[in-house]
Amino acid sequence: MEHIVEAVDPFVFRLSVFVLAVFVGYFVVWSVTPALHTPLMSVTNAISSVIVVGALLAVGVGMISSGSGWARAFGFVALVFACVNIFGGFLVTQRMLAMYKKKQK
């Protein structure tokens, strides 16, 4: 008895992982209570810092080996978006923490 195994197209596999991540992310973010929003922002900033490292590696692909221009372009875009997310997250976190400080008279 022969088993015929068909490989799943890598694009379909990656697309399905992306769609599942979107649904999981949506339900996780909207089920967070407001009290946990600031710690969640801090964790998001930490995740974005990992994205920055990956984006820097993708941008530097051309310097290491014969990497494609697409990898460098997407790496640069990811680097810009992750940096905006990190700095914006820190600004929002600082502003939210300032709301809880006692005002000096």
C-alpha cells in the first residue's frame, strides 16, 4: 500500500499561520482589562525589540551574502514600523504612568 503525500504550498501555510495569528491577537487584545493595558504595552515593546533585531538581520542580508533586494526592503520597513511602535509605546506608557503620580502642591 503506497501513501501519497502532497506537500502544502509554503504560501498557503504561511498565510494560514498569519490569519490564525490575527484572530488570536484580536481576541487576546480585546479581552484585556484596562488595568492590564500598561503592562501589556511593555510586553509589546519587548516583542518589538526582537522584531528590530530580525529586521536588522534582514537589512544586512546583502552585506553578508547574495540576499535579495526584497528581503532588505521588507527588513527596512519592519525596522521602521517596529521602531515607531517601540518609541510610541514608551511615550504612551510614560503618559499613563504620569496620570497616577500625585500632583505636587
